Amino acid sequence: MAAIQIQSHDMDTLTSSFYQQDTVTVAEKLLGKTLVYQGQKGVVSGIINETEAYTQDDEASHSYRGRKTKRNQPMFLSGGHIYMYLIYGMYYCFNIVTEEAGRGCAVLIRGIVPALGLDIMRQNRQKIDSEKNLANGPGKLVLAMQIPPSYNGQSILNNDTISITDNERSVTDIQRTGRIGITKGIEKKWRFCATILSPK
DNA sequence: AGAAAGATCTTCT
DNA sequence: GAAGATCTTTCTA
């Protein structure tokens, strides 16, 4: 029998069944989970504290008009794939596809509380001094963690360099509001924010 | 074909 | 609080 291989995502990494739940449920449950990336400069991680859900029958979603543009292809992969897209010509947003293949659903990660690799993240965002503003926005967290857009379309389930883990960090004060920066689908309360509590 | 808007962030005033 | 940077998609003529 071969030796057991130890990987960074063996214990508490979220698996396919987590992402194949209802998209809004996944968006809420991602609060308090940890996004970990093994970058060129070292490991960076953060606790997710803000998310938004997008589904195909949702006017605000990139998948709304079906699988026909080059950009939205990854949204139609199975739950657990990564969807990254360029917004306003300057920033990338990081999403996790949810539900089964072909559904066109995803959760946008809108904010993290930096955990590991603070020095690296500050280096990646030289103009920013306060820790609070390091990764409290969808474009900001991609810049801070320096996640390259080549992850678009890849799976996060059994990936050597990027994963989402459940470290059982407790969250409090969960808020459910309308989504940010959209003009359609504003009646849907699909944005979730939470306060992350310190480890026990 | 051209224009406008968009799941944003920074730098001004 | 408002504007600018700058790429993809969608809407309009």
C-alpha cells in the first residue's frame, strides 16, 4: 500500500457536496470559511466575511442570457469550479460555481479578513496602510492575495494551490441585504455580511 | 458600428 | 461625494 500523501487540503477542505447545495445557501454558509492560496511568495489566507449569490434566472447574473459568451462559460461547470472575470477593465472578481453542471450559478466572494501572510498582502497592496482595507472588496482581495486569472475554470476541490477550508471560525451578526453595484435584481436579498469572531 | 453600462477601486475635491 | 481608469458584453440605430 502506498504511503498516505499529506496535502494542505486533506482534513477540512470543503467538498463537492457543499457547493452543490442551493446557491443562496452556499453564499451564507461560506461566511467564516477560509480561503487559502499558495502563491509565489508564500501562503496567504483570509476568513470570508462577505458574499453574494447569482443564479441563471437572475437578471443581474452573467449567466442570465445562457451559455453563449466566452466569458460566462465557467459558470456552467459543476459546483466547486472557479469563475474569475475582469470587471471595469481593471479588476478581477473571484467566484465559486455552485449546484450541478449546467445550472449557471455562482457565489461572488466580496470580502475576507486577512489571516495568514499579512506581510505578503501588504506588499501586494503597497498603497494601502490599514489592515482593514487590505481585502474588504471583491477586487481588493484578488489583488491582496495575488490570485492570477489563470485559475478561471479550474476546480477548487482538489487543487494543490488554492482551497476553501472549514476551520470552524464562528461568525456573528449575519446581515442579509441587496447586492452591490447592480441595477437589475435589486429586490433579491442575496448579499451576506458577517462579523468574524477570534478563534477560541 | 458605435455607445453605454457594468458583480470596482483609487484619487481627488 | 464625484470622477477617472479601461475591457467585455449588450443595447440601439
